[in-house]
Amino acid sequence: MKVLKFGGTSVGSSENIKKIINIISSNGEEKQIIVVSAFAKVTNLLLEAAQLASIKKTAYASVVDEITSIHHQIIYKLLTDKAKNDALRFVNEKLTNLKSVLDSISLISELSPKSEANIVSHGELLSSFIITKALQENAIEATRKDTRELITTNTNYTNASVNFEISNKNIQKYFKSNEANVTVLPGFIASSEHKDTTVLGRGGSDYTAAIIAAALNADVLEIWTDVSGMFTANPSIVSQAMPIEQISYVEAMELSHFGAKVIYPPTIHPILKKEIPIKIKNTLKPEDQGTLIGKTSKGKKNPVKGISHIDNVTLITLEGSGMVGIPGFSKRLFETLAVEKINVKLITQASSEHSICIAIDDCNADLAKIAIDNAFEFEILKGRIKPLEVEKNLSIIAIVGDKMKSHQGISGKMFGTLGKNNVNIRAIAQGASERNISAVIAAKDVKKGINSLHESFFKNNNKQLNLFITGVGNVGAKLIEQIAQQHQFLLDNLNINIRIIGLSNSKKMVFDDEGIHLSSWKKQLKNGEKASLGGFLDQVKKLNLRNSVFVDITANADVASMYSKYLKNSTAVVACNKIASSANYKNYKELKELSREYNVPYLFETNVGAGLPIIDTLNNLITSGDQVVKIQAVLSGSLNFIFNNFKENTSFYTIVKQAQEEGYTEPDPRIDLSGVDVARKILILARESGLKINLEDIENNSFLTKNNNKAESVDDFFNSLKTDANHFNDLLKSANNNNCQLKYVAELSNGKAKVGLKEIPLGHPFYNLEGKDNIVMFYTKRYPEQPMIIKGAGAGADVTASGLFADIIKIANN
Ligand code: ADP
Ligand code: ASP
Ligand code: MG
């Protein structure tokens, strides 16, 4: 014998009810008990009508009309002839009765729990009648029994406790003599010993089915709902959640207690002793396997089975030195809560006994405050404890799994993951069973928290990376192009899902929390809102997405000044902008420290040598215990281009002009030719090697003339290059006479850095450096004679974009 329960959404429409009929038919001659919920939305509407009536709002009448219409529509589509008329008559009679109950509530403006239970029971009474008629019309021999005659409860009308002794007897007696193959029962409803209607709490139809299944020792209890099983997390919050194939009773109970609504928490209880298997199945996709809840958990090695959460939580904290070492405080606290019928969801107390922290429902917060402050009035007056602290709008998230207890590091991973994503934890609880670790967090962080935990505990999940990019010039556009091109590859091969959520240039900014369409980003940005640095940061904070990364592809000092704010928000920063890392040392140090403190990367590989892995290599050398002795490098693609093309029969002026026109220098070539740009780069390498130095500490041996340095505009500068042509010709001549090439070299040795033009002899690794290439030679303790050399294109939009991309991927793999 089977017990099948069909939830509200399964009975939400005539199409779905037809699916149910097929499911029941497919079970053939097997005896079946069908427990049904109210049609979708009906329970909520009934409660709404009751509330409205109790405050004399006449709108309750139109809510009743809506309820009538839901039932009529289903009857007209589902039933014909006599069955239709019987059903219409039944529904109209019950709803007329309901209307008069509501009228009298409105008259006295009072809604007792007893009346509320009576009103809300109408949903299941009506749905079970209509479904029985539909089964009969489809040649299924079905009978209906009013569950109020089977399940007896106490008089806690709206959330009644079952008297199992009486109920089990009633159920067994009825089914002993009931010959029908299929019996339909309204879920959720029951009655008190005095035969008044009671209900079993929201979601209680699952419980009804479990009570019946346990009383009759059913072979199986099937819970048919709108999802294909119990998922690793609520599928409407975590798109990557997966159905769990098999889960233990205790795990399922923990998950449901912590908010997995797919099963009403008390449901497992009556089933547990009898070890009746529970299957969670999808009415809309009956072919899907669903979840088996049984004695043992099975499957993958993952010790974490699922993640769930409860909303609308308040944390109350009783604190004071007067509590330390004095027995009886907690007893009084919990007794006070018990007297007020306030349910406790989580408790923590540190061993110092200085405070007790308790999570309760938001709706009980005010009552708890009054009751506890009253109960401890004397101690508060004497200053032994503080008045109760109440913090609303919180949520509890919990990870659950039987096997968690035999694994170390799970709580570390849980809190590490939440911390990395800037989810502040207000309280923590882990039961001695170690089957559940719960944390109280702000309600606004729930989606981010659960999704990041899911990514971190369920390995085949894609890791979502949410980018906020500022600066969409040449390099920015290339980066977006590369991301678009690699998106699928990263998803398929590295399980990384990169999305661009925000884009900004100096004029406009645009956001899409589902990810900006990369084929039309230009148009979207053009139609975006007015850009502002603060506004961009505010959006990053407001969207509050996990694994957020701020990408700076500008050369703007104001943008660079925002990094600390992003890091403090646990948003990673990837910068190709050199300003922050090469500005004063204090600023650089602060950013590095923030990155460590908030456990969030600050990466700027492209600051030196564009896409070449120079900073990364240097970091790897140092973290593995090596020490930098000397660095020699050619770090300016622009200067390398200029000196590679400056030959005997050309003028220096022409080459610089050409370099400028072809985009190899900054629009103002003085930035390159003065050596400042190279000085900034060696400064960054020096700092990454552990030196505390500033730009002024770097010796800059300019090859320019006084005249060049005096120029007040770019035009003046070019003119001065023409005027001083001989100076440059002499530099070239000397190099040629010495069989050397001119290279602009940056050096770091003995804690000192310098930059300047050098004659490089034949055979030196710099001699043949072509085009815009960069080269770096690291002499270290481990590479004393033969340096470690990194060489390749050191400028250009493509390679710079790929360097940024590499930093971004590094964050994904972090
Ligand atoms: P029914 O009306 O069938 O009783 P419910 O709405 O009570 O259905 O429960 C099913 C819903 O529970 C799903 O649609 C889903 O949104 C929610 N849910 C929350 N957590 C989970 C979970 N871990 N697995 C599956 N569903 C969950
Ligand atoms: N109809 C009731 C509710 O919505 C019971 C149930 O569906 O389980 O809470
Ligand atoms: Mg339910």
C-alpha cells in the first residue's frame, strides 16, 4: 500500500490534476491513499480573507470571489455532467458558509485561532472533493474521507499537535473496513477531541500523509511536488542546485528544519521509527528519479548533503558580567521564552558565560524583548546584565550532512567562503552531532552566502565570477572580446562562469545582474546612466554578488583612489592602471594590507610588461624563499621601438613622431621619453621584491636635453627634438662606434633602483631585443649567474588584455 501526497502546485490547475490522475492510474490495482493540499494560492487567500474581515475591510468579499473563481475554473475544465454539478453545488455551499463565517468575524472584528482554523480548512475540503470526482470520472474507484474524522489533535487550533494514540486507532480502524482501491484525504486538517476543526501548521499536508503512512505501515510515502526531489539547496535561489539521489531521514529532517520547504519539518518524525521510505517526486516530470529519503544516506563522497536557510530571524542577546558562573540564568531565559510560546531556532553561548545568544522568529522579537526585560528586571536595575539586545532582519544558513562529523575543515571552509565574500557572521552554532553547522547572517547576504557555499562544497558547480569593468578603450574592448570568445571554453573546461555585470567609461555606466550581453555592450553602455565613481561602487555593493571583481583599465588617479573601498567591500581589484601601485609607498602598502585583511586579491600584473608574467614570477620566487639580488630590464615598449628604429640616416624627431602617430607612445611622448613610466615599473618590481621605496628614490638619468625638458607643450617638445638633433645623433654615433645598441634600461641592485639609456654590447641578452618587446632578468640567490629571463611583447591592447584576463582567471582559481 502506498500513500501519495500531492502539494498545492501539483493541484494548481486542471492540466496538473490530469497528470495526477495518470500517476494514480499507472499504479494499477495497488491500494493507494491520496492526500491532497488546497489548490495553489488558496490557503494564502483564505488567510488573507480572514485577516481582512478581522479588521473590517470589506475586500474579504472579493477575496472569496477569487477563491470561488479558482475552483469554478478547475471544475469547468476538469469535470462534466453530474460530477460537475455535484462539485459546483459542494463548492458553492461551502463557500457560502465561509462567507457567513467571515461576515460574523467582520461584525465582531475578532479572529480567534479556532475560527482561523475553520476558515483555512476550506482549501483542502474543496480540493479533495473535486479531485475525487475527477478520479471517479476517469474510471478510478475512488472514495473520499474527511481527515477530521481520522486525525485527532489538541486545541492549538492553527498549529495543532497530534494525539497519535487516538489518531492511529481511528486510521487503522477506518482502513480495515475500507474496500476502496483509492482513498482521497484532505491534507492539513484535523479535529480536536471536541470535534472542532484544527490544522497542522503551514505546509502540513506532508505531515498528514506521514501520519497516515506510519499508522498503516505503508510500503512507501510519495511526496509529489513541483521540483524533482530534495535539492542540494533551494533551486529557486541557487540555479546550480541538484536533486539529491538519496538522503537519510536525519539529514532530510535537518534540511527541512532549516528551511528546505519541500518537506514540512515534522513529516519525517512518524515515519522514522517505521523506516518507511519517502520519495520526493515531481508531478510535472514523473519520469525524473527524485529523491529517496531512507535510513541511510548514499552516494558521492561529499560530506555536505545540502544547504538551506531560514528567513525572518531575530537574534536576541542577553549579556552581562552578572551571568558568569551563576547557574540558573539560562533556565530562566528559556522558561520565559517557553511561557510566551516563543520557539528557539538556535542557541550559542561562549564558555566565558558572559552572554547567551538566541535566534527566534522576527514576529516574536517584540514580545521576547518585553518578556525577558521583565523577567530580568532586577538584574538589569542592578547593572548585572544589560537590557536585551534585539537584532532583526537576519537569516540562518545551515550546511547539513551525516558525514560531516568525520571530516575536518568543513566549518573552516564554510566560514572562509563566507568571509571571502564579505558575508558577516553574527552567530554560529554546531550541534554535538556535527550534522549541521549554522550561521546567522544579514538577510541581504543570503543569496550570495548560499550560492558561494554551494560553489565551494559542490565541486562540479561552475564558479561564477562577476566583473565590474571601468575603462573600455582599446584594452577594455579587447578584454571584453576575449571574454566573449573564451566564455564557453572556461565553462566547459574550468567550470568558470565569467559574467560582466557592470561597465563604465568616463561618461556612462551600465549594469545587468544577469550579465551584460557581450554582443551589444557598446549600445547598452551608450544608453546607460551617467557615470560616477561613487555610483559605480554603490552598485557593486547593492548588487552584493559573490566573487565580485573590480577591473580598472583606465590611467586615472581618481579611479585608482577607489581601490581601498572595493577591497574593504571584499571586492577583488584587477588593475592595469599603474597609479595606485606606484604612488606613495603608504598607499601601496595599505592596498596590500587590505588585500590580506579582507582575503581578497589585488592584482596588477599588467603594470609591468603588459601580458608578460613578470610580477607573478617575482612573487613566486619570493614566496618560495628566493631572494632578489639584481633586476635588469628593458620595460618600455615605446622606447625600445624608438631606439630600434633610430638609424644613422633618420632623425630622432621623425622616429618619435612616427611612434606617436602609430600609437606606440602616449599621446604626450614626454611621459615615455622622460623615463618616468619606466621608473614607475621598476618601482613596482622593487616594492614587490620587498623594498620600501618611492619614485623620488629612483635615479633617473635622462637622455633628454635641458631644452627638451623645458618644453611646455607637446609641439614645443617636438621642436626641441629637431633643434637638438645633434645630441641624439651623437648618442647613436657613440653606440655604433662601440658596436652597441641603445636600450633604455631599468636596474635594481643593492636596494637601489635607476633608469637610463645604455649602450648594450653585442652578445648581451638586451642587444637583439626587437620591436616593442620587453625583457626582464632576475638575478637571485637561486639564479646567481644565469638569470631567469622573461621576454616578449611588452605593449599592445591584445597582450595587455590577456594579462588582465590571466589575473581574472587567477581570482577564479583562488
Ligand atoms: P508543495 O506545494 O508541493 O507542498 P512546497 O512549495 O511546499 O510544495 O515545496 C516545494 C518548494 O520548496 C520548491 O518549489 C522549492 O522552491 C522549495 N525548496 C526549498 N528548499 C528546497 C530544497 N532544498 N529542495 C527542493 N525544493 C526546495
Ligand atoms: N494548504 C496548506 C498550506 O498551504 C497545507 C499544505 O499545502 O501542505 O500551508
Ligand atoms: Mg509543502
